[in-house]
Amino acid sequence: MKKLITLFTILVTVTVTSQNFQLHRDFERDHFTTTFEMFKMDKYGSTFTFIDFDYNAAVGTGSAYYEIARVLKTEKMPVGLHVEYNAGLSNAFSFNEAWIFGANYSKGGAKWGFSTYAGYKAFTGAGKGNFQVTGTWYINLIENKLTFSGFADLWTENGLSDKTVFLSEPQLWYHLNKSFSIGGEVELANNFAYEFEFKVRPTLGIKWNI
């Protein structure tokens, strides 16, 4: 459930602080995932963080994944400076710890918006330089009722000669009220988390806007 978030751009036009808790049922992997997200703006930019936990009946908590990103930007800056840290653990392997340093651009309003960044991605122990490009979006299809949002990532893990990873999670949420939404996502992944083939993983979920 990496970066379910990235409603950070949405929130730029709505509020300066927001957080939510999500519960998803992953049908392809037969487990539940909880996600906590927090976004906060200030006069020097914005901070976004989330943490995922996967739960398997046989082993309990199967994995945990964490990201925190800071965008440094003032009103006079056309683009922001993006700094991000990623890390995680599972019962089978560890996610590669990484730092991302790049530039961020976003634009949006009440009905739609997008954000994108590109940067150098520094993995612990990697012998070659790597990059990541990320785009996020939201579209309020029906005001206060139906939102289509998501993100798409493309990155390398050992230079351009090695495998390239693609990950996207488009989401659709129906808002029951200001506090609760129901919907889900479809994870589209290639060469991600040691599975070297294209995967499609749908979920059903509920979101609590805290």
C-alpha cells in the first residue's frame, strides 16, 4: 500500500493538516493491510509520511514499510526541493533503505490536481547511481462524494543496466461522510519486492479521516 497518499497535493488546496487511517483487504495476496498517513503544510513547504503493516493469519504482522518526505518551497519558488527516506522489513526480506533528493512540482484546485518529482535515489550498499520519478493525481468526479486518486513510481535499484521497477496504485473512494470513505485500489507492479513479473492486485478498503 505504498504511498496511498499522495493526496498531499489535494490537501494543499483544502487544509494545512490532514491524517487518515486505512484498512485494505488484498485478495491476490490474501492478507489485510493497514495504512496511516499524515500530511502537514507550513510556510516553508510540506511534510508527508505514511506507514503500512501487512497482516497474515499464519505469521501475524508479515511486513512493515515506512516513508517520510519533505518538500521545501516558498511562495516565490516555482518548484520545491524534495527530500525523502524509505525503509521497511518483512518476514522474508528487508526493503532496500533509500534516500531520494530531487525537485517537486505540483498544481491543483478543488476539482483536480497533480504533483510530480524526479530525483537521485541513493540505496544503502548500491554500487551504481539510481533515480526515481513519481507522479500523483486526484480528480473529484462527484463533489464531496467520489474521488479518483493515486500515484505511479518508476525507479532503478542498481543503475540503468539493471531492472527497472514500476509501481502504481490507482484508488477510487466513495465518501460516506466527512469522516469515512469506502472504496479500494488496484496495485500494478513490475519487478517490485522480489517478484520479477507484472502483477495486478485489487483491494477493497475503508478509510477513516481523523
